[in-house]
Amino acid sequence: MEPTDDARLKRLLREWKVEDAPRSLDERVLGGRQPWWKALIGGSVRVPVPVALALAVLFVAMGVALMRPRAVSPPAIASSAIDLANFRPVEHVQVRIMRGSDVDQ
Amino acid sequence: MLPRDERILLTLSCKLAVDMTDADFRDAYRTNKDVLYRYARRMTGWATAAEDIVHDAFLALWRNSSGYDAGRGTMRSYLLGVTRNLALQRLRRDRPHEELDEDASVIGPLDIAGLERGEMVARAVGALPPLQRETLILAEYEELSLEEIGRATNAELAAVKSRLHRARENLRRMLTPLLETKGTGYGTNG
């Protein structure tokens, strides 16, 4: 039996097949509604390329600075050890000149 | 379509949705996502556009679930209505020359030689005016009743019937070679 015009058109239309919703849609719609701890474990952050490059350069510079041997600096004087709280000027000053022979005695 | 900040938006908007639980939302999503996606895909012709549109439709549902009234129709009809509005917005943006409100257009035969049969059909459906196209897609591919189509597209029953009739007439005209040859001589699938 010859198919009707409508049936033929219907059958022809069915030849255009379209896939179901992709998994990426699930991720976009439901992924944002997961608990914070899951998002923390499996989440991702989009970073613009210029920012990523700047961060990369910064990390490299920091790495180089940390790896470089440091110049030895002179020991600092412990100025905090000096305490002048009980400092009193002496009342009598006696000046004695000592020579080398006096010291030996 | 918004950039991928949508996750943040979804999270922030959780507080606004009071009458729809997380389980309800997931259920509505799983039940309707494929219908909405296929509809948007056939309306726009692009997979990425369809994904954006369906995403935005569910985002709208989550933000304002009170907009859905079970007394006025099924969740599917409601979501199809939202998806339809978003798809038409997208078409207005992407194809400003196309007259969206024109539903009485008569289209002549298309130059579809050299294409596979599925591609020919896609080209022909894509050439229909949007109001005819959406009605045909919902009727032929998603097998919605005329009443459901009317609810989803916010149209009277008579308008739905008329658009469907015109869409089929246009398709017969555009696809005449395929209908006459019964699948031989064109393409590779037949």
C-alpha cells in the first residue's frame, strides 16, 4: 500500500536526528549546586591568560630570588642589650696614667 | 548568554528559591533536559547555542520557581515556554534580518542537492519562519499535542493548527525531490 503524503513527510523528517543534551550541560546546571566541600575538591577556576602569565613570571622571579646564595652580612650589634636605667654619673673622677710597666705589676 | 560565572549566580540565587527543593529541581532537570535541548538545537541550528539556552532556562526556573503554576500546565510546557522565549531572543540577536512574527510565509524549493538526507531536512526546517518551525518541531519531533504546543508557544489552538499546516506545506515544497524519489537519487542515507 502506498504511504500517504503525510506519512512520507513524517518519515522523511525523522531522518534529521539530533543528539540528546550533552554531559557538559549537566555539569553546568547541576555542578554549581554541589556542596562547597565538593566544589573545593573538584572545582576549577578560569583565569585570564594575562593574569596567568603575570603569576607565572612572579613565581619564577620568587624562585630565582630564593635559590640565589645570599651575601654574608656583618653581625649586627645587639643594641637592645644596653640598659641605661640605673646609670649614674660618678661623683669623683681620679685619673691615673698607667704605663706598660705599671700594668705588668 | 552569560559567561561562566553562572555557578556563582546559581549559588547566590539558591536563597531566592523557596518553593522548589533541590530534589524537585534535579527531577525537573533530568526529566526535561533532553526535550528542551533538542528543541533549542533544532530551533537555532547550533549545539552551543542550544546548551546556553537550556542552561539559562533552568537558571530561570531555579531563580523564580514560583513562576511555575501546576494548575496552568505541566512542568514541561512551562519549561518549553521559557526555552522558547530564550531561543527567540537568541534568534533576534543572531539573525536580525529574520522576521520572527511572520508565520504565513510561503517558501519555494531549496537548493539541497549534494547534501545527505538528514542535512537536507535540517536545512529545510531551518528555512521555515520561526513560528512555523517551532510548531513543527514540537509536533513532529517531540510529539506534543496541539494543546500542549499552544501552551508552550502562548498561541491559540487555531493558530497552532494553521502554523503546522503551513509548515508542512512549505516542507513538501522544499523537499519535493526527496518526497518524489522516495529516498533514491539524493544523499546517502536513503
